[in-house]
Amino acid sequence: MSTLHQSGIGADRRAAGALAVLRLVHEQPGISRARVAELLGLSSSSTTEITARLRARSLVAEHAPEQAGRRGRPSGLLLPDPNGPVVLAVEIAHPRWRVAAVELGGRTVESTVGRRARDPKPALAEVRGALTEMQRSFGERVAAIGVSVTATVSGTTLVQAATFPWGEVDLRELVPRALRGLPFAAGNDATLAGLAEARRGAAAGIGVVLYLAVEVGIGGVLVVDGQPIEGSRGEGGEFGHMPFGDLRLRCPCGATGCWDLEVDGRALARLLGRRTPADPRGFATRTLAAAASGGADEARAVRTVAAALGRGTGALVNALDPELVVYGGLAPEIHRLAAVELDNAFEAALMEHRRRQAPPIASSALGDDAALLGAAEQAFDLVLTPALVN
């Protein structure tokens, strides 16, 4: 083997080791150097050398831990360098948009919000302006852009939005000219929220997680070992368009009997004898609040919706076999207000052998920030490569 080839292998190994350390710091900010060595099977000297190289590249900072009551020399705590790379995360939802700068470790360091325009061109122009302002603030530290949108997304294209009147849109149009050379990724909001919960939220450390969020309709994703299962075109997780509902009802997506129409504000309005609301999420929020305050009609409607949510959740557990189910959006409040109805419907939908070891249902730990943080995570997946540490 030539010396040149040997040196190439050595460089690859060094890059792989440095990247593994950096990923751990990103996933667990404040992790000790000793714990990094333990998790990665590195010697103390190798970990020290890698940490020094990451510090020199302004990727990692090392802090001395508190020493009260400890003997010996404590291991340093590793944190993202405050001058390190940031990604710009975008969330386009109903009825708002948000743009945030997120640093390694998942901390949001700056954000801005606006009301989403009805038509795509002015909406994308507003987001583009916000990204331009962020770029002025962070300059060359900006390393990638990630976008979450309440719609079906294939690659970087919004292909169908069931909750607002947009046609097919290339989401790269929202990127300002100064940032067009950066890595770019886009995804569905529920998919990205599930990704964030699996890596940083209620499901951190769990291998197989089913995430479900009720917003306008219901969406979600199966996450396996921190990676969302998105299908051949990235369009997987459209659980709200499975025929778990009334086949006489046609969904805006074009299908009939969609689960979407049984679990959100449209379902609550129908059960209360009201017109389909222009803002289904806002209507659902008000109805849940009324039910919590003792409204009998609202409480009955919520119980019906909860049963539909539980029944569909059980069906998906039968199909996907998760270790944990995480509810996001309005689903935790629906569960809280009608736990008996939801849990009974969930159990009744399970295959008999699954009832003995049914996965628990947990509430989101990241709340309304889950989709935005998921957009940041997908952007960091494009950043955390050997090129960053070489």
C-alpha cells in the first residue's frame, strides 16, 4: 500500500471520528468528554485530540464542569461553539410563517414570524425577505436551509396543500439570491415534527416511534433510529388520508372517507351542527376550551373525535409496530379531555395479542416548535458531513 493511500485512509478515519464527536455534541449539548469517549469507544488521548481540532475550527467549545465534592481532574463539557454554523429553519403553516436561526445543539438564537398570505407568490416573497435579514445577521455562519410546510412535499416541491389554496410550488423560490448555493431541504410539517420529537423531544432514545399530530387534519410519521420513513418520493406519513372515516365525505385532497375529516375542527363543527369553519384549527381550539370549561355539547363532540383518534391510532399501531406513540398539535388536549373514550377505542382497535404490550401514548415535549426544529434538524443533516470537519 502506498504512503499516499495510507495517509488518505488516515484522513478519512480522522474525519469520521471528528464527525462522530460533533454529532454527539449536536445531539447532547453539554456532554462530557469522558462520556463521548465511552460512547464512541475512543481513547482519552484520541478524544482530547479530536476535541482540540473541533475547537480550532470553531465548531466545539469546552467548559470546565463544577468541581464541588469531586476528586481528581473532571472531564470537560462539550458545547457548540457560539461562533459555529447556524441553519435557517422555515415553517409555513396555517395561518402563519416563521423563520429561525438555529445553532448546533438545536438552540434557536433568532426568529421572526408573520401571517401567511393567501397566494404563494407574496407568501414566498415575505419569507424570502425574512431569510435575507437573517443572512445579514449571521453572514457566512449560515450553512443550510430547511423548510417545513403544512402540505404534501416531494423533494423540494409542494405538490398538494389540503389546508390552503396553493397549487404545485417549488419551495426553492423562497431562497434569496445570496443563499442559493447553500444546501436546501424541505418536508411536511408532521414528518419534521416527528423527526424533532424522536431526536430531541418525547421520543429521544426510542428506536421506533409513531408520531401523530392533529392540526388541520392529522399527519405524522414513523421514525426508526432517528430517521423518518418517508417513502419513495418523500410523501409518506399522510395518515390523515387513510379511509378511517365516513366514506360519504369527500376530502379536499380528492379522496373520500379520510381520517382528517373525523379528528379536527371540521369534525367538531359538523358534530355541533355548524358550518365548515374557515379556520378549522382555531375552531378546534375554541371548542376544546369550551369543553374544558364545562360545555356539554362541546364535550360530547370532543368525545366522538377522541374515539376516532384512538381507533385510527390503534390501526396504525397494528400496521407499524412502534415502541411509542407521540401525540402533537391538538391531540394531547383531545386525549386529556376524553381519555376514556380515546383509550377504549385505541384498545378495541388493537389486535388481541398487542393489547398485552400496547405502546404507551405520550404528549409532545416540543409543542408548537416541533416542526420548526425538525426543519432545522433536516438542514443540519446536510451540514454534518466530513467536509465540515476536514
